[in-house]
Amino acid sequence: MIIEKEVKLTNREKQVLELIVKGLNNRQIAKELNFSIHTAKAFVCILLHKFNVKNRVEAAVFATKHKLVS
């Protein structure tokens, strides 16, 4: 996991991250933010890559630990 490197997120990435932390799946994220499931999957993949984590649970833990979500 990235520890010292500052992670820069777009507003849309922050929105997706908030929903991941709430436990929503890709279909629910897509519906909530009014875009396709493929777009939701793409955002999740981008976040996993930015955080250097393997799955959405690790992403949620990372986001909470580093106070990336409110």
C-alpha cells in the first residue's frame, strides 16, 4: 500500500470511493452515479491501482486509514 505518497483523486473518484466504503457493488455505484457498470468497474480499477491494493475491501480500509473519505 502507498503510505507516504500523496494520492490525488478526482471528484468522481472520490464519489466512487465513498460508495465503495459504504459497501456498494459496481451495479449499485453505476446506478447511484448515473453511469454504466463498465464505467463503475473502470473507476474501481483506477482506485485499486492508485492505492496499490488488490480489492475493494483493501481500498476501503486504505481510504478510511488515510482519511480520504468523510
